[in-house]
Amino acid sequence: MSKIEESVCKKIMMRTKVGKKKYGVTMERGDLSFKEWMTHLSEELMDALVYIEKVITVEEENDC
């Protein structure tokens, strides 16, 4: 495994601990429907788009 992959694995493990502490459940939970899982995914992807747009905006401002 590369150093990059090891870093990703460590970050996943840290996020798992944070999620378990914050929500009290793991991804193995069975209380959400397919639609609810997809809604969670959609919300996470929208957050990611906001982060992307922020970086693009900052880079554009720095180019001027």
C-alpha cells in the first residue's frame, strides 16, 4: 500500500470514530431506507460542491 493510501485509511478510521461518537451508530446501521441513504449522500455531495466552489473562487481571486 502506498503512503497516500495509508493516509486515506487512517483518515477513514478517524472519521469512523468521530461518527460513532457523534451519532452513536456505524455504517452497518439498518434503520435507514434506500431513499434516506441517498438523501444523506446527496447532502454530503452538496457540501463537497460548496468546498469546491470556495477553492475555485479563491484561486480566481488570486489570479487577478
